Amino acid sequence: MDARIVPIGNSRGVRLPKPLIEEAGLGERVSLRVVDGGVLIEPRPEARTGWAKAARLARERGDEVVVEPWPLTGFDIDAWEWESTDEDAR
């Protein structure tokens, strides 16, 4: 299938026919990269796709959730005290 590169504002673009977009499984966001002599357009899954399903399955299986503790920061490590002010007494 042939297409033209057309001006779009300060950029250039290619119009893709709807059937081609649907067949390729492209959504609103895509990933572009240069390959040998061309440009590859790939579907880009939305962030956290499948997380809800995975959590539901884990709950149904009774899997234990292991939450790693946040790493300590300098603020956590250094000895510090809350300085009381007159306003704290009110």
C-alpha cells in the first residue's frame, strides 16, 4: 500500500487507513523506532494494563501480597526532633 508524507503543522506525517490501524491493533498511543531502511509503528500498551486482572486472580488464589519496604532516605536515617513552637501549644 502506498501513502504520501504530508505536512502537519511544523512536522510531517502519514495518514493510515482505518482498516490498516485496526488490523495492526494500534490504539491512541504508538511506539516508533527506526529499523533497517524504515520506521516501525507498534502498538503501545497503556500503563498498568492487566494489573487489575492479575490482582483479582491473586486474591482468588489466596496469594500473599509481599510489599517491600521503601528504602530509607537521609531524612529517615538522620537523628532529628520536632521543634516545638508557641503555636503547637494552642
